[in-house]
Amino acid sequence: MSRRNARTAMILHNTIDRRLLRQTIAEQAEARKTLSFYRYVRIPDPSACRDQMYLDLSALGVLGRIYVATEGINAQITVPESRWQDWTAWLDRSPELSGVRINLAVEHDTRSFFKLKIKVRAKIVADGLDDNEIDLRRSGIHLDAAGFNQLAENPETVIVDMRNHYESAVGHFEGAICPDVDTFRESLPVVADLLAGQRHKPVIMYCTGGIRCEKASAYLLHQGFTEVYQLDGGIIQYTRDAREKGLPNKFKGVNFVFDERMGERISEDVLTGCADCGQPCDRYRNCCNPGCNLLMTQCEACEVQLDGCCSEDCRQILLLPEAEQRALRKGRDTATRIFSKGRRYQPIV
């Protein structure tokens, strides 16, 4: 059977219940490597690329989340160590991804992902930008860990965190400006406004793995900023390089990640408190009430006391029969909601 016919004959998405998948992955003893990569590259047919990628990576036991768009590919995945060479060979054969930089996680975990999900998107990073107006090929100067540290010592340098507020809340670089935004799309004009009077100062932008800064730095240059830099490989690569080369690590706290781990410990500094009791805590989790699903910092004691919920109200809902819970959720948006200082959501009742 040809590869094209194989695509049409197979189900190219996961069909197993997520709870069973989670349990299966938790019980597996096989070591996995957690990593991310991205590349801005022209993809003429994202759907065909997505389908073939799903076939290839499923056969290699790869799990994770990948976005494909006409502008490129963005991936966060885990690869079984026993298939690592097969996976790197697959990369080398890929005309779109051959030679791409791999960002290995600071902390590997077999439970980072429990299924493979590949989606076609309009963009691999939602930015709200008009690509006809901004030249994304003209981005900031890339800095390695040593270069970042050196430039950060300059009192004129402005360091900007291009992540969302819940990411920077638990960890950020010393002295960084951390915009109180929910999305990357929202952050671009906010950052430009915050730095409006500093267009001729050195500006260093950083994010988790570098992908957001490719666009953000191009946006600032388009806005008239004259000296824009970006941290090459983001927080992940910086941390690995700093450790390997014995450099001072200027990142404090936890690096938030978009997988089951929700964070990688970079330093022992705890920058936030439990959303329920206020005790020092930078451990993120989601409320166990599926009608709430609030993303919050919660200590282990409060998790036990509230049965994994964000509040007593949500705990009481979780005690109801499933049919009653479904009735309460009917017609409501149950997507992940985010806790933020001064903007705490009320539980759904």
C-alpha cells in the first residue's frame, strides 16, 4: 500500500480515552526524552504534512503536541530513548526539519505527554500580526547564555519576558519586565507601549524556547526599536548552557512548560504563593472540577484538603453524581481558566 493510501486507510488521531492513556503512560517504565523544536519554513500543504507526520511519529512511539501551518512547525514531544536514533534519522530525512535545533528539556519525565496530537493551525504561534506588513525574517540578534549574561549587566539594558503572566509569575530573569497578559497576541502591543520611551536602549527578549521571540523581536524592530536581541533557545537552552559551562544562572524560580509537568525547577527560589492558603508555592495544577478547570498554584496540603479542587464550592460540586455535574456544565465554557492576581475567577456553581 502506498503511503498516500495508508493515510486514507488509517485513523490519524488518537481514539483511546485520555484517562486510560494517562494510566498507561504512568505505568510504563521506558525512559523518554522530553524536547521541543520549531522552524519557520514554508509548508505548501499543511494537512498532508500533518497526516504523514502523524503516521511517521506514531510508528516511532512519539508522544506530544505539534502544530503545523503554512509558516512552519512547532513541536513539544517525548521520544522513547530506545527509538532515539530512529527519530533523529527521521529528522535528517525531513526536508523541512533537517538540521533543526533541538531543545532538550531541563527535566525529563516519562509522563510529560500521554498521546500524540498534531494539529493544523493558521499560524504556529498566534500573534495577530499582518505578515504583509512585518518582515519576520528581520528578527533580533541571537544571544547565547554568556552573551545574555554579559549584556544583562549593562544598566541600560531592558530585559523583557515575552511569556504570559502565569508563566512569569513562577519564574523569570532578574530585573525582567513581565507584562500582565494572558496571551502572546496581547503581549506585543503591551510591550511596545511599556518600552515606548526606550527605543534606543538595548532590549533583550526571552521566552520558553525561543519561538515567540522570533516574532516579538521582528515586531519591535518594525516599531522603530534600534537594538533588539533575543535569547537563543529561550530559557531551556540558557539553563542547559549555564549548567554545562558553569555560568551564573540569572533565572529565578520555575520555568513553566505546556505539558503534564507544568514546570521545570531552575532555582530554589519560590516566587509565588498557594492560591488558597498563601503559603510559598509555585506548583501549578488544574482544579479537578471539570466545570472549573482553573489553572492555579496550590500546595500539597490544600490539594488534599480540597480533594484537588480550587475551592470548597468546587469540591462540593465534585461530590455530586456525574449526571448532575454534567447538567451544571451544560452550555458553559470549560476550557482552562487562569488565576491571576486581582483577577481570580469565581468557581462555577
